[in-house]
Amino acid sequence: MKTTLMIKGMSCEHCAAHVKEALEAIAGVSSVQVSLTEKNAMVEHGDLVAPEALKAAVNEAGYEAA
């Protein structure tokens, strides 16, 4: 599955890397691409990964996911 999250609060490449690390830490996530210019993250994951879990990981990292 693919999920695209809009992310608020990223202002630099370090922020984007922090978001990527948070999402990659979730079991079942196979690929993460974070775009600072588009303010989003595209996540490829297994069927058992809920979008709410992805959003929670971003929120816990200090950013706002929608």
C-alpha cells in the first residue's frame, strides 16, 4: 500500500530526515520518501500498517501530519 501524508512544521532537510527516520522505524514500512518542498511524505507499507500509526509517528517526532 502507499500512503501520502501532508506534514506541517518541516523547515529544513534535517526536519525531513527526522520525519523519514520516524516513519522508517514503524514495522511494516518498506519505503519512505519525504519532500521538504512539497511538505509531504510518501510511505510504502504493508496492509497491517494503519495510516493512524504513520500520523502518530510523525506527531511524536514533533511535526503535524494530516
